Amino acid sequence: MIQLADRSLTLRHLCARPCPLRCDARARNQALEMIARETLARPRFGYRIVPVQAVRGDAIDLGSVALDAPVLAAEIGGLKAVAAAACTLGSAIQERISALFAARRRSLGLALDTLANELLFRLADRAFATIRREVRRSGLGIGIEVSPGDPGVPLEQQARVLALADAARIGIHAIGAGMLSPMKSLSFLVALGPDLRRRPAPGRCNCCPSRDRCTVK
């Protein structure tokens, strides 16, 4: 399923947030105005829910794709399906960030980059909420949510996750070493089963080198 997100609602959410300590308030406001004025963000997400055929050790057989995802395979409570999702803001916002740095407008470039990351995480939240509503109608519970590169899902699985999510339909591709194009994109997996309960990904923030200075978590 492919969905366009309401950019205006997300921008209002960001406007209501207090300025992070490391972000210049004036630059942040200028970046918000720039996103709205130039339509820099084109938020879209897509996802598919794929039944699990079998679990063999760390490998999950999803029919056309076999995932190496130990953290999903270890779910206690019965893994019956996996939701694969991909989100993107499009390429325009990263191009604008790069242009600002090239023009030595570092403060505004940093503010726009921070806002883009916040927008992307809010878009992922919306994608997750959409998946949750759909699976609840099917009587399934939601387990762990993880992204390629998180503990238990090797980054090398990125291309397979994108294929499961049909991410090419919204213009997302893996370009090497698990990196995504457009840059302001992400993918994630959600474990689904009748007796699963949601829990945080192990070490999602703890293993990040930017965790102490992060302004978007």
C-alpha cells in the first residue's frame, strides 16, 4: 500500500515543538518557512504485510524472499507475518541542504537537516500507526519494530526489506552499503502474530554514536 502523507499536519507538529538546545531558533524558523514555501518535503510511505512461511534458525521464509533477521526470528509468541515499510521525503530537501552548505549557510543548512530528520521520523510514526490499524482488524498483535542496521537485522538485508515493501514504487532504492536514495528515507520491519506484544528494539539508540547529542529522538 502506498500513501501520501499530509505535510501541513506534520509541519504544524514541528512548529509546536520547542527548539532543541543545539538548534538556533531563528534558523529553525527560517527552515520551516523554506520547507513550506518551496515544497521541499514530499512525504510518502509504502508497506506490505507478508505471511511467514517458515522460520529456520535466524532465517525467515517469506515466500519470494528469505530474511536474515535473528531478532524477528526469536520473537516469542508466534511470528505469523512481517510488515515491511519504507518512507521518504523525496530528493528535493536533501538537494536544498547540500546547496545551503555549498553556499556556506551552515546554520540554516543544519537547521533544515535537523527538521528533515524530524519529519522523516514523524512519517515513520504515521506509517507504523497505519500498519497497526490494519493488523488489529486481522486479530494480530504487534511485536518488535526494527530497521536494517539495528541489532538483529544486518544492514545487508536493506535491499530485501525494500523489495518486500515495494519501495521502488515511491522512488526508494538501495545504492550500496545499505544506504538509501533519496537520502532522507528509511525502512523498517514489524513482527506480527496473534500473541505478540510491542517492545522497543534492543539498543536502537544505545548503539548510535550520535545518541548524546540527538535532537530528534
